[in-house]
Amino acid sequence: MIVPYSSYTTSGSFKVQLRTPTRYFDGNNINCTITTHNSAGTDNGYPSTFKIALYRDGFWDNHIGTATVSREAGTYTVTWSNVGPGNYYFVFSKADDGTTQYATETRFYN
């Protein structure tokens, strides 16, 4: 049996929130691998994490779940299991603290 595969790559930055375009995923699990860093670093009293939320796009958007990721420079992977095929988007968010969170490479895949 051939298993369908969806993969999308992007980069960018955000000061408070960033919503990705809606994309179709054809598997049961959705993963996000992000290479990231914060403009202020992490040793200066700013919050040490940001959030990545997954939503199923539809007439009523459905919040699937939210993962917490370190603002420290590095590469991190989060997984949402058993979500099923469909149209999804991600929302990245962090405290409105004047810093910028950079995502030099972000890959969404299943």
C-alpha cells in the first residue's frame, strides 16, 4: 500500500502572532520541525517559550492542540497524532514583549 505524503516548508518571523496559509495534509499525524531563535536570546528575563497551535480549517475552525517550544536557538519537532487528512493551518504566538522570533526553516509534514 502506498501512503500519501504531504510536506511544506517556509521561513519567517513574528513579533506576537503568525498564521500560516491553510494546507492539505493527507496522513493521520502532522509534524512541525522548526529551526528558530529569538532576537533577544533567552538569558534576559523575557519568557522562555512560544506556542504553536494547529487548527483544522473548515466552516467552524477546530483547534486540534497547542505545543510549547523553547525560544532558545535550536531545532525542535512537535507532533499532533491521529488528526486525519484535511485542511490545516498553524498559528505561532508569543508574548508581546518587543522581541522577534525567527523561524529560519519550518517544515510541516506527515
